Amino acid sequence: MALRAWNIPRDALARCVLILAYLAVLSNAEYFLPRTSGIMTFILATALVVTFILTVRGAGELIASILGWKIRLYPLTLMTLVAGSVMTSLVVIKVFLQLVSAFENPATKDSLLPALAMLREWERRLVQVAGAQSNDIYTILQRKLLTLRPDLVFYGVYLNDFLPSGAGKYGNNW
């Protein structure tokens, strides 16, 4: 109903949503690329290149549809397929080289899994302290943040988190 009020064609709206999805992938790949190493770098570089080309193609087709032109940017589609194929081939070659080096040199066998798997820095670390209050959490964060150095900390607050420090869990005596 809102689409009719604004008079936005469905294909233009679908293109906008697709462009936003491409931009989300692009920004995440760009954010994580400097923080990676090994195979994850190649995978994120592939996502970065492919989504950049798809974003340019989608924006071009959106602008053309707004202007009333009936064009399709097939050369950019072909460029996406070529870039994705080349980058995916590089990922496969990198995995193959990691496996070959692990089997030839037993010393590198221990470094094989970190090269193929997700980096430890990306793992979610759940830190729960039962009965801790806001002041206790502040003290814990001051002590742990220097060693963990996270990019993001989620802190869920509950009503009893504002009791005095060391008071423990709130009893159900209401």
C-alpha cells in the first residue's frame, strides 16, 4: 500500500534492496579483510571484488530504470563471473598449497588448522558471571579488556544488576 502512495515501481524497489544487501556484504568484507590472514583473506577478497562489481551493475541498472532506459549491463555480469571464478580458483590453490605443505613438512602440520579455519580472534567469547552487579562488571571489564581487546562488547542488564556490589543474586521475595 505504501508503494502505491509513493508510486515506486516494484522492480526499482527490488533493485534498491539488492543494492543494500550488496553494500552490507561489501562493508563487512572491507571491515574484516585487514584483520585476516591466509585463506580467509582470499575468501573475503573474493566477496569484496564480486560484490563491488555487482553493486556497480545494480546501481547502473537502477539509475537507467529511473531514467526510463531499458538497458542491462551484461558486461558487468560477465566481469563478475570472471572475477569470481579467478578469485575462487585462487582460494582453491591456496587451500591445496596449505595441505601439500602440511603433508610434506610435519612442522607445519600444527599451523594447518589455523590457516584453514576461522581465526581465534573472530570467535564469540561468552563471559558470564553469576551474581555480579554493575560495579563488579566494571571491575571485571577493566581487568579483562586489556588482554582480550575485543572490538565489541555486549552487556545485558537485568533489574537486579543495580544491587550493591557483592550482593549476589536477587531473591524472589516479592
